[in-house]
Amino acid sequence: MLKKMIVITISAKRNEDSLQSINILTKFVCFDSELRKIIHIDMDAFFASVEQLDNPELRGKPVAVGGSGERSVVAAASYEARKFGVRSAMPSVIAKRLCPELIFVSHNFTRYTEVSANVLAIFREYTDLIEPLSIDEAFLDVTCDKQGIGSATVIARKIRCEIKSRTGLTASAGISVNKFLAKIASDINKPDGLFVIRPEEAEKFIEALPVEKFYGIGKVTSQKMHKLGIHSGADLKNWDRVSLVRNFGKAGIFFYDIVRGIDDRAVEPDQERKSVGTELTYEKDLTTRFEIIAELYKLEKELMERLEHSETTGRTITVKIKFSDFRQITRSKTLQNYIRDFDSLHKEVSAIRKSMKFEGSRIRLLGLSISNLETEDCGDRQLYLFEE
């Protein structure tokens, strides 16, 4: 409680006292509890790197994971492709225009989850406090590590070496006293790098950082900040809490804290996956009943494969449809029993499809997911922590 009261008191101080406030906060935090040692591990160009690892002919070449059609998007790009400006979520036609030699490969989710599980096993050798952000990155709290190493920097080096040795892939690491700083640090020396932001360096580091590099500030928000004359951490730090809330809503409180290096969020290892799903955007609209049934069948197969690899299941099935005019509808059905086999899944999806009666429409996207997942109360299965 003392720690929280101190943060509130310091937050109310005027901007010119900010340096003194940070020093006071550091002293009290150290007295109240040991500073956290947080590592953020980020696999380098994960999907594309796995494809290059498994297919030697792709190594050293610009590779994009995803389809090459007019409506396809890039799911991941190798560093060779990124040199040309190719990025994830970019339309494939634009990526091809930027890099005519770009090689497109289909994703292999089964393989990615396999490698991800191997990386997770390495993390667990050092700590149980692991919070995955996605299939290829996670926070680790190593304040009290299993092996008694004591140094977060040494642990990060060991983890990166183990990942390289056991998977053949590289990872980058960021180390600091909280999640915000660790996440930013992992981007500094990518790929295959490591960067440490020490407590005494945090203030100057944040002040010099462009706002678009802040974890939690996206493209739209950074553009709005630029219009308000906020280009760096130093600019952001000159704004008081009330003004930030007035312009950015509740996020303004978060911005006020992080620019001062305040991030008290714990690494939370117990977060469960909310759903498992898959979807596909088609190069040509689906227009016939046969096409729709055939494509849904493929999605059912892939979804069942993902459920088996994640060792979970669920009771709520959702079908998602996007039409050629970009209208989107979803239909869900919650069952009394959990889906245990493909036949049960296929039967329920078919029933949902028939109830929707969308034959004759032009469909550009189909999606399928299962939620209301099985928990420990329902069985002994364990969830994978990573998902795409």
C-alpha cells in the first residue's frame, strides 16, 4: 500500500520536479521490494525464419509467408524482404511491387506451434513467470530465477544461446525493470541482439525516444501526437495528466506514467487462450454452394488440427463471413458438450451454415473459431500458451 500511495503523490507533482520525483520513487521501490528483473524475448521474423530453416533454398532470399493473390496479405516477412519495405499485414500485391523477387510460401501453423513449444520449454528452465504476447514473443520475470543466476542479462544470453542451439533460430532480448522498458529494449538491436535499459538510464532513454517507438502508442495515436507537437518522450513528459486524458481518454493516464518509467504491471503467467480459430480471404469470391461447403470443410480440418496441437477444445462454434461489399456477419452456437472429434465439428458447422442461407452471395472471407474453451475444471488438458 505504501508503494501505491507514493506513486499517486509523485504523479501529482509539477513537471519541473519530475527528476526529483523519479529519484524518490526509485528509493522507495527499492526499500519496499526488490526491483523486478524483466526480460522480453522476441523471435526474429519467426514464421519466415522457420520456413528458411526448413527449406535451405530460401535462406538469404526475400521470403513472405502468405498468399500471393490480389486479396492476400503478408503474414510475415524475412529480413531480406524487409530491406525492400515489405512488412506483415501488407497486401501481397504491394509487397510484390516493392520486391519483385519476393518468394511467397504458405504458412505451416503446425510447425510454428511445435517450435514455439520448444522455446517455451527453454523459458521454463529459468522461470515459471512467463507471459506470452503471441506465438513468437513473451515476457519473463526472472527476479527470482530457478537456477539462482541472479543476473537477468546473463539469463537472457543463456536463453538466446539455447534457442539457437535447440531450434536453429535466433531471438532478440530486452532487459529492464518493467515490461514497458523491456519490450522497447528488445527492438533496439534486432535481429539476434540484446539490449539492457538500466534503472539509472531509463529517464534519459525515454526522453530521447520518438513517440512512435513507444510500446502502446500506435500509428494513429502517434500521428495525433505529432499534430499536437509531441514528437519525443521529452515532449510527452511536458504534458500534465489532465491534458493527456482530455486528448487521449483513459490512455492518457498510461502515457503519463510510462513516459516517467512507471509501469507496475506484473508478468501474468495464468492468462488462458480465449479462442482458437482460422480464416481465409479468397482471391476470387466464392459464389456457389459447392465452393462454400468445400472451403468450410478445409477450415474445419485446419481448426481441428489446431485444437489437437493446442491440446484443448471448446463448446462455442463461430462462423464468420465477409461479403464482397465488405459486410460482415457472424453466427455462433454453444453446445452442451465439448467438441472432441472432427465429425462432431463438421456436423455443427454444417448446421450453422444451413441456418445462415447465404448461397447466392459473393463471399470474400470465411472464418471458423471455437471459444468457451475447456479449463482445468473440465478436464486435465493443458493449454499451449502461444497462438498465432
